[in-house]
Amino acid sequence: MRDQHAEESTPGPRERRAVTAAEAKALGHPLRQRILRLCRQQEMTNKQLADRLGRDPGTVLYHVRQLIEAGLLAQAEVRTGESGALEKPYRSTTHTWWLSIPVTEAGTTPLEAFQEEFAEAGPESLRTYARFMLHLSAADVAELDRRICAVIDEYVETDDQRLDQPAHGGIVLLHRLAE
């Protein structure tokens, strides 16, 4: 999973780094991936996350704590809610976009979280897609990944300049076809 929070800006291109064991564990659950995506779009409280995801607040809090421990989610400034009560919102950190996560270590594929996000947004939210079959060596796969990531990185690095535009999510998967 690669994600980036626009609040932190770093000059020049950033290099991906290998995921730590704690980060891989935290990213290994589709609900945590959804929490990160939602908190990337806006700061959200545990109650807001639970309501949005249709989950029990205790379950969501457990997953939020896992993400905080891994450094992928942070508590934002305490704020006063609509009812006048103090709220503790959370926001995604910039770390997830720049992680390189081997699929075998992730514990789950990002496909599950994406499917939930897409179902919530509805089929009319689809803007573009490409479906293809290619014959590739291991080196070709690595080069294709590098080139796709380079294009996406260009947009990530300047995303803070387009915060007035609608947010779009996406996923690029390449899998080996069954024989």
C-alpha cells in the first residue's frame, strides 16, 4: 500500500524504504488500510471512523491503536465538536506512501480494502481502468513497477497543489496468470 498525507511536504523525490515488521503487521488488515485512507482525506475521530465503516467503535479503536503504534496514524489536535464536546481526531502520516511492502509480508492484499472503498463509492465513481495481459520476465516486472511508481510519485509530490480538486483513489495490481 502506498499513500501520502499532503500536510508534510518534502523537497525533491523521496526514496521508498523497506517496511518494518510493525508496519507490515499494521498494514496487514484491510480495515486498517481503510482507516488510513479515510484519515488521509480528512482528520476523523474514532466515532466518525466507526460510523463511516459500519463497525463497532471498540473494534475501530483497536485498529487505530495498531496504526498509531506503527507510526502510520497520528492523533491530530483536540478540537471541539458540534455538540461542544472535545474530540480527538486522527490523521494519516506520510509514511505509508513511501514504503515498499513485499506482498508475502503484507498479510493481506490491498485488494480487499480497495473493493470496500469502491463498493462504498459506487460504480459511477470509476474514472478509468486498464485490463491487460503481458509476457514479462522478473526484470520486466520490476521495470514496469518502477515506471508506474515514478509517474504516480510525480502526482504525489505535487498533490498539495490540487487539494481543491476531488480526491481519487486507485490501485495497480499485477499478478501472474494461472497456467
